[in-house]
Amino acid sequence: MSGQLLSRGPLDAAAAIAVVSASGNGGTAVFIGSTREEGEGPGRVVALSYDAYEEMADAVAAALVADARARFGADLVVRHRLGDVPAGEASLVVAAGAPHRAAAFAACRFAVEALKRDLPVWKQEVRADGTRGWRDGVQATILSR
């Protein structure tokens, strides 16, 4: 993995793709997760606000990248945005490059699912009326850690 996992500014999918599109890689798969206006609570979502246990996040991501390389022979770049991410903007970019498309797809999906499950990042919906609400039952998760 090159560079830093977490960013407080917009994510650059093209830069992630460039890293994994080496000449030995015949397949590149990319996932971009974006904020959508429909949320889990009432009202229109204008942003998602992300926070992280930053000291742990890079270690989790490094282990994930090493695991993906061992399992799929893939190069992998993962980037996650922190702070308020307005509707329509990317909060997660995962790019996987591998000699063949099947491995690139598998590595990309593996990474997205592992990040969702293991990365110490939490999000709140920011609604148009100014209220905030936890997403994905995260409040109970934080209290139990």
C-alpha cells in the first residue's frame, strides 16, 4: 500500500488506479463508496461524518493489503475519508490490480468487505435539519469495545 489510508480531503480514485495498474497487471477493479441522500434515519442526508481510531486503522489496512496479496496475488490501494463527506462524494476508494480480472475482482471485494467489518471507522448521518444519527448500529459497537 502506498501513501496514507486516511484522508481529510477528497479521495483521488485515478491516483489509486495508477498505483495498481502496473504493466504486469492485466485486470484492475475499483470500488468507490459514496455518501447517498437516503439514510437510516428520518430526513434527507446531506453528509456522513466519519471518525476513526487512527492509530489502529493503518495497521488494520496494512494487514489487509498483505492478506489480499497472499490470497489473490493482487496489488491493492485503500483510501478512506474522515470528517464530513457531502452527499455524492467518495468516502472509500479501493483499487485492486492483478494479472487476471477474476483475481482483481476478488481482491477488491475481499478488501471492501474486510474494511467494512474490521476498520475502526465510525460514521454518523448529518441530516438536512441539522440532526445527526449513528449508522449501522455503531453506537452499540462503540460502547462494547
